[in-house]
Amino acid sequence: MAWIDLEGAVNVRDVGGTPTADGGETVYRRLLRSENLQDLTPADIELLVDEIGLTTVVDLRSTRELMIEGPAPLDAVDGVQHAHHPVLKEFLDASDTVASALLLTAQQEDAERYPDDLMTGHYLGYLENRPEEVVGALRSIAAAPGAAIVHCAAGKDRTGVVTALALTIAGVEPEVIVADYVATNERIEAIIDRLNRTKMYGGSVGTQSVRAHAVRPETMRAFLEQLDVRYGGLPKWLDDNGFTADEAAQLRDRLRRP
């Protein structure tokens, strides 16, 4: 696992070097995954931009998260493009009371969507409720002139799903994708500690034990299986939502070693 050690982020890694089903592997310095990037230091930015070649930030957080957290250090760096693709339902115009009720309804829908695993149902909700944003995130990765970094708040759920889709397009087998997803647990304590110090999540994530925030391999395994069961496979879901075969080939070629 190609961890990238930064001063201001703890769950950052390069998915390059991931083996593919046909004996190849993904390319380094094309797709990075991370938690929020609010605390990056000048040294972190130098490593990401000057050494790794980061050109594109793909931010999966909600508009509310962006508003509360405020600008991030990479926002001011010339040559770094920013693509915002919120994959969660947004309730910007709703009152707090209405937003809370809508959030509860969304959680109930997640449970009904896949009763065996609430988080699998939640992940499937990204595809069913915000397909345009999921597809947009994949397009942003494919179009990046250099390395793209995909991130959300913790770098495990929203980031995990978009990364899993990109790796699937690249020809990585499901169990290898599951292993990448679960690698986040190696740093879960540090991730939750960082979230507890953010404006958006400070204090709230501490109401559960740290291990309660860990990801489960069964969750991603079921999500990948449901791509076939519900949608006829990822290629069909992509095509049904406007992501063409040519675009998929572009992303695949970008992530694959020639």
C-alpha cells in the first residue's frame, strides 16, 4: 500500500501499483485518495504538487461541508484545478428541522435499499440519488493532466466508493479493491482524531468508539456485487448515466500501465 505521509493529513495513499486481473498494474501518480485537505502544510503542498505532480482535486464533500470548513490550502495554488462533486443528497434550502427529517428519511432509505448492510445501502444511494456527481467525479479523474486526488471528510466512504469504481474500470479484481478499501482501518484512530478537530465534525464523531467508524470488507464486497445484481454491471450503469464507453476507455488507459 503506497501511503503518502503528510504533516496535515493521515489517510493519503497512491493507488498506483495495484494489480489488475490481466497481470498488469495501475500507474503511480495518477490517482491518489485522501481525507479532507484542510490542514496541509507548505511542505505537504510541495510534496503533492512539485514532486508527485498533483493537478486536480476531486472534492466529494457536500456544499455545507465546504461552507463550514472554508478554503483549503490547495485552493490558492496556481495550476491546481478543483472539481466539486457532492455525492450525498443536499438540503441547502431546508430549515434545520426539515433537514433533520430529510436526513432521517435518507437513512431509512439506505436501510431499505440493502437491509443486510446499512453502509452498502448508503453507498448504493450515491449511485441512485446522485449519479451525475459520481459520473462527474470519474470524468474529472480521467481528464486530469497530472495526478488527481479524490477526497471527502474521512477518506473512507465517499472516497472509497469513487476509488472502487475507478479501479473497477481499470480492471482491478474485486478482492483487491476490497483490500484497498480496508487499508483505511490501519489509520482509523488518527483519522477520527483529525475529524474531531474539524469545524464540521468536531465532537460529533467522538460519540461512538473509534472502531465503530472502521470500514468492513463485507460492505465493499456487497457493493461491488450489487453493481452486477442491480444494474447489470458497472459498464451498463455508466452507460445508462451518460458515461460513454470512450470515456471509460480514457479513464482505464489513464490509470493503466501501457
